[in-house]
Amino acid sequence: MSTADTAVSAEEPVRQRRVTRRRAGVWVTAAVLVAAGVGGNAALIHAIADREPVLVLAREVPWGRPITSEDLQPVALSREVGGRYAIPDSARSQVVGRVAAENLHAGQLLEPGDATRQVVPGPGQRVVGVRLEPGRYPARGLAANDPVAVHPAPDSSTASAGEQPSAAAGGEFLARVVRASAPAPDGAITADLLIPESTAPAAVSAAVQGAQVSLLGPGK
């Protein structure tokens, strides 16, 4: 046997061992990938099984408006998140007919405090419509739940005498906007204002004579 043949014969077992190691490595890698896939699928199945449908707003619902079934849609969330922050879809019938406790926006989760049984107006309250001319309300307009200060225009007799109107006779009062109309061709709007019975005389004066409305900050 020549020297070359001897060298080839000596290298053959080495090649076989390398091929065997490569094959073993491939099988180990395949086994790891299969195990990872099975584990991932199990985790996905568990995650899906641990979800429940909760209520999300399908459209805007202004403060004070009753909530309808069409305002709501179900979205699946994990039970931990949904149970803590949102109302389950199974409780839909308990929500429909209640009143929005604040301005509710499309896409937000419906939380337990977002719906109330308190209708608008409630006991001891009134809703009064007041027409507001351009320049007598904020340029950004008025939205539901806006807190405002309303200053009725003085009547001609009070203005000529130089008297300051009292609250009962038509002085400034606080209110909350229930809704406001779109501007008319002349720019005027009509705002429905929620007021306590105690300020009804001033509100009636504003409705009859016109008024200036100022937007107040949060917490008013």
C-alpha cells in the first residue's frame, strides 16, 4: 500500500466522526426547535384561553347621554387586565340604559365608574337652553360636561339705573354644558345648561336677554 493510500485510510474515520457529529448537531437543533414550537403553541393556547371579551366604546358618548348597545363592542383582553380595568361583555345588559358619567371616547375601555344611574337633569336640577351670539362663547366652542360661568346681559331698566344684578334677578351663575348645537349661519349657538333650581331666575334671564359664557378650569 502506498503512502498516499495509507493517509487516505487514516483520514476516513476522522471524516466519518465529523459527519456523525454534524448529524447529531442537526438532530439536537431540530429537537430544540420542535420543543420550542410546542412550548410556544402551548403558551399561545393558554394565553387565548385566558382571555375574555370586555366592553369598549364603539363611538363617542357625551356626558349625560344614555348608553345604548350600539355604543359598545366586545374586545378580548386577558382576564387579569379586563377584570381589573373594564366591564365584561357578559354585563352589557346592566350597562345599557345607564348614563355616561363623563365624555366617553371611541376605543376606550368602559370602566365601572363610566356609567351611572343618575339621569340629567337629576332631582333639584334643570336644563335651560341659552342662545349665545358670536363673541359670547369661547372660540373653541362648548362641549358636553364643560363647566362654565354664565353672565346674563342686564335688562334695560337695570342698565339705565346703573344697578348690579343680583343672582336671583339675573346675576352670574355656574352651570355645566349638557350639549351645544352647531353654529347657525350667523355664528350663534344654543347651549343646554344644567343648573340647580336655586339659579333658575338667573338662567331664565340669560335665556331671555342673552348672556356671556366663560369656560372654567378643571374642578369647577
